[in-house]
Amino acid sequence: MTKEKITAALGHRYDTLYLHNEAIVLPDYALEFPDVGEHPWVGFNRMVTSLPWDIGEQAFSHYLIAKDQGVPLTAIPAFPSRFFPQLGAVVSKQANIQAPKDLEGKRVGVMGFGYTPAVWLKHLLKNYHGVDIEKIIWVEDDNDLFLKGLNYPKDSRFTIEKISKFTGLETAGSNPQTVDALDEGVLDAFFAPAAGPPLTDKTERLFRDPYPMLQKWLDDGGIMPINTLVTIRKETVKKYPGLPQQLFNALKIARQRYHQEDALKDIHLGIETEFLFKNKLFPDQYGLEANLQPIEEMIKACYDQGVIKTKYSPEDLFVPVS
């Protein structure tokens, strides 16, 4: 039987790699992969605007913002990438930022106000570190690679400025390069994904000794936030109602295989695997129930920061899968 062809803009990393190389396949659907790079950010903007593909890995806050703007997307509760956004916060040495509270009154660069690492970090700074995030000057890259075209709300409580391109994201799958605006003192700090931009002799991490900080965060009830999830066009679900369950099943198997192989490595998702094992964060699980807390936290963060107007329930966001 000829399988239906489905386009899937998934990253070429972690568990999605096993779908790319066809080590794991769907029974009734043949996945075709556009080149969106190892790290799939290059497809993020198109997947929340023009929707050229049936399936797309997407940053979590971007999906919420798109859904709130009426973009016909849904998702399955599969989360290829998780992270500790605290590790992506880099500061200028000349700004004299010794603690998170020192960010008040400073100019903090973000790739976009609603960009997932920025949303998570604002949420953590406010609710865990006692920072008044309304006293920070948020500086966006005016070349918005992720949320351009969504016209999502920017709450008047926040001071938001734009400067010319500073993120250093140039090619599909690249991580941020050195941020000139930070070295030159135009920005006092910069929030980026993963471990942030490489340090220079003029920059340092906001959290100088990250593992004790992360341990205390987790001991106090903190979570390892979701970075990306897997979205599907609503019209695709309507046309192929069996696709979400088959895709979810395939990704669950892929995750298990990824865990088996990655358990042998020292680093998982940019974090020491031993640290994740100790805190029962590895292996992780897919599914709605197993991820309710980080899902609810992201909804709350986006709603509190005013980038969405609807306070969704977790069940509103996903196609039911078993």
C-alpha cells in the first residue's frame, strides 16, 4: 500500500533524528523532511505564519502566541527539546550585574519579547528571584527571525525597544555568535537559547556557578522547562485523523531509543547527564499528564506577560492521543 506523504519540519537532533534516518517509521504515512537544520529554528517563523508544512517542531511560546492569534495549528504532547533558560543569560562585565536583581534598570537584549527563552527567563526572574521585570528595558532584534507577522500584543507595562540585528544567528542550525552590542555596551545583558553566546573578555554569565543554582531551583520545586513541541496543521489533522496518534507513537519509541543511547554520554541537552539522573529529569516522558506542570507554567508565563490574551487549559493545546 502506498503511504500518504506528509511534510515534517523537525530538527535533525535528539529523538527526531530517528525519524529522519527512517530507523522509526509511521505505519500509514511517509514523512518528507525539508531542510530546517539540526536546530529547527529556521522553520519556526514560517510554521506560525504561512504554514508550508504539515508538521513542524516549534518553540513553545511561539505556538501559544500563534494559537492565540488564530493560526490554525494544533500540537501533540511530544517535547523534543527541554532546557534550563538560566544558562543562556549573559551579562556585560561593565554593567556591574552581580545578581538577578541588578538587571532592574538595565538594557536586556532578547531575540523577541515573546521568544521562548525570554518568556521563561522573565517568568523565573519575577517569580523566583524577585526581579521587577517591568523595570527592565527589553531590547528586541528588529530583524525578528521567529515571530514576525504575528503582531502579538506587547503589554504597555513593559519598556520595549528595538535595535538593528544583534543575535548573530546566520545559518540553519547555528547557535548565537558573539553579540557585538553586548561587547560594545549597547546592551547590559542578553538572553539566548542553550548556553547563550560564547563569552568574551567583556562578558560573563549571569549565574557564574550554574549547578548549585540549578540544584537549589529544583529543590525548591522548580522545573526543567519545555523548549520545543511538535505542531500539526489543523487541516492536516482533519484530512488524516490517524496521523497524530501514529506520530506520537513513533516519537515515544524514538525518545526511548534516544534515552538508551544518550545515557552513555556525559552531556544531554547541554546539561551534565549525571545531574539530570540525580534529579530524575532523565529519562523524561512524553504525554500530557507527565508534563502538566511545565505546560501550565508556560501558559501562565505567556498570559502574565501579556503576549497571549487567552489563559488556555493544557487540554486546549493538544490533539488527544493515548
